[in-house]
Amino acid sequence: MKKTIKDVNWTGKTAVMRCDFNVPLDGDKITDDTRIIASLPSIEYLIENGAAIVLMSHLGRPKGEAKPEFSLAPVAKRLSECLGKEVKFVACDEVVNDEVRSAAKALKGGEVMLIENVRYRAEEEKNDSAFSKELSELGDIFVQDAFGTSHRAHASTTGIADYIPAVSGFLIEKELKFLGEAVNNPKRPFAAVMGGAKVKDKIPVITNLLDKVDILIIGGGMAYTFFKSQGYSIGNSLLDEEGLELAGDILKLAEEKGVKFMLPVDVVAADEFANDSPHDVYPVDSIPDNRMGLDIGPKTIELFTEALKSAKTIVWNGPMGVFEMDTFAVGTKAIAECLAECDATTVIGGGDSAAAVTKFGLADKMTHISTGGGASLEFLEGIELPGISVIEDK
Ligand code: ADP
Ligand code: MG
């Protein structure tokens, strides 16, 4: 178990907290403040418990230079509104300077400030020790609450913990509880549903999960590489040449491990990659040469949902089809509805899968939707995330 902000006596202490305020902007207008709202419980807890709070985050990719369009100033403003109290923002191209240092020192218990985009400094992504030290000197304890960047060893996510003790905020605590429990201590049967585009990206996840799951379901663009490795022709469907051999290995491995491995039995294939393209349902052994598979078919939906009904834990990563186009969103929607209705613990990892679930209005029906795309994928791979391993154990 990792220490959280609840394991610290905050009286007289300053928290240096890494948040994920990487919000979408239109000019200086925040178009989606979900990430700001998500950070509030941890910040409010710190305020109530007397901590002085220095917040930090990245925003976009300023590539190590001060670029006004990536300033966190709009975030400070929105955060002030949400908290109903001033969030002091010290505009500073170097992120930390004497003015920032004295502002941090002057903070009283319950006061909040936000420093400028840490990626204004090239040293951030290099996990530079001098910059990490500069950040650490703004407070006494590092609070890690940005899951989405915890798979990156940067100064504000990892290096800072070389100088001050690290604990997690509530967002990270929740990720570890649900992702961690699902993968390492699941109620069984444990099913994983994998989809999305590239096999190669997901092979490490599949390999790791094969050791843990009872049922492994593969759909989406990835499935066609498996079909190809089984000798079927896949027309113009997505093929990951590099992943072809690996797909064959996975099939063998699944058999060795006694995992119930399920691939689609039918697909919806179209002339073109377009919502209004002519399309039909085909069994997987008769995909026409001039068509591309863009969704799972009705028999597959039945097969997959039936298998999922028996599961007590379900992890889902990767859509079943090109869900961005309504015509080919049917399979993804059916799986999302199945997860929403079943009483298993359901965990969604992966940016596009989370977007799909949200698009269908089913987000609040899932046990947990991970906020970190790349980070949740690496977590599912069984990799120790650098920004998580620095958090002290209880
Ligand atoms: P996640 O972000 O949940 O990990 P991925 O990024 O791996 O998921 O994959 C999502 C993408 O895969 C979506 O943009 C979706 O359109 C695409 N996709 C799914 N099925 C197919 C398919 N049959 N052909 C082409 N692309 C597909
Ligand atoms: Mg994605």
C-alpha cells in the first residue's frame, strides 16, 4: 500500500502537488475542465487539513520554452472559481525563480498557489536533478496526483521525490485501488477485452494479462492481424505486419495457459473507411478482397457478451470497431452496454475506450475509468510506473 495525503500531518507543512491540468484550450478559454474538477477532492482535503499548497502541472507541448499559449494562467483562474478561493499564480518563464520561491514561502496553511507550466523548462522531461531540486524546495512533501504522466520519469513526476518524501493524492489512490486490484487480485472469472488499432502496441499488455485472466477477448482492428496469422484473407482490413508473428505466438501461449481466447466470428466490412460506405456482415473466413473490416458482427456481439456475463472482473482496453463513425460503433456500444449492465467490477483503460464509454453516456455505470491512456496501458503491461514507484509505502 502506498502512502496517501491522509497519512501526513499537514499542520505547518507545504505540499508540492503534481496535478494533471493538461486541459484543452481555445485561446485562453478552457473547453473541458474535467481534469480540474477531478483534482478538487485532493486539494480541498489539503486545505481543510491546514497544508499550504503549491500546485504544478504541464500543459501541452511547449518543448522546453516559455510559450504564452501554453500558460497555466487560465487554469489558476478556473481553479479559483471552483475552490471559491484565490489561487495565486506567479507568471514566470523559468517556472521557478526568486519571486516564486518567496511566494511559496509566504503561503499560510490553507492557501493555494499554482506555478507555471513545468514544461517551459527543457529539464522537466529530462528528469534533471537540479530542476527537480528547485521544485522540491518549494515545499516539504511531494503529492503525486497526476496518473496520466506517472509513466514518465520527469522532474515533476519522479525526480522531485529524490529530495522530499512522496505521497499520493486521491486520484492516484483510486487508480491503484481499481486498476491494481483488477489486475493483481481479481474476483474470478477475470475477463479482459482488448481492441483498438495496433497489435504491436498491445502485445505486451496481452502477454502480461495472459498470465492473469480466465477469458481474453480480442476485437477491433487488432483482430485482423490474428486472422491473418490463422491463414484467413482479410481484404483491406488493418494489418500490423510487425505484429503478425507475435499474434501467432500469442495464440499458442493462450492455449498453453488454458485461457479462453476469443476472436470475432463475424465482422462488418465496408468498401471504404467512411461512415456512409456500403457494408455487410461476413464470417471471418470470407472477408472480400476489396473490403475492410470496421466492426465486429452480430454473432460476435452475442458470443462476447454471453462470455462476459459470467465474469466477475472485466478490464477493457480498446474499442471493438471504428466507434467514431456511428455505422461502425455498434459492436463497441454493445460491449459498453454489456459492461454497464453486468455486476462485475468493470475497469476501462485507454483513452479511446474511455471516450467511447463517455460518448455512449455509460461512464457512470463503470466501476472505474482510468484517467491515464498511456499510463494505464503500461500499468496493464505490469510495468512499474516511475511516478508511482517513488511514492512511499505505508
Ligand atoms: P485505446 O486508446 O482505448 O487504448 P487504441 O488507441 O488502441 O484504443 O485504438 C483506438 C482506435 O482503434 C480508434 O480510433 C478506432 O477507430 C480504431 N479501430 C478500432 N477498430 C478498428 C478497425 N477495425 N479498423 C481500423 N481502426 C479501428
Ligand atoms: Mg488511443
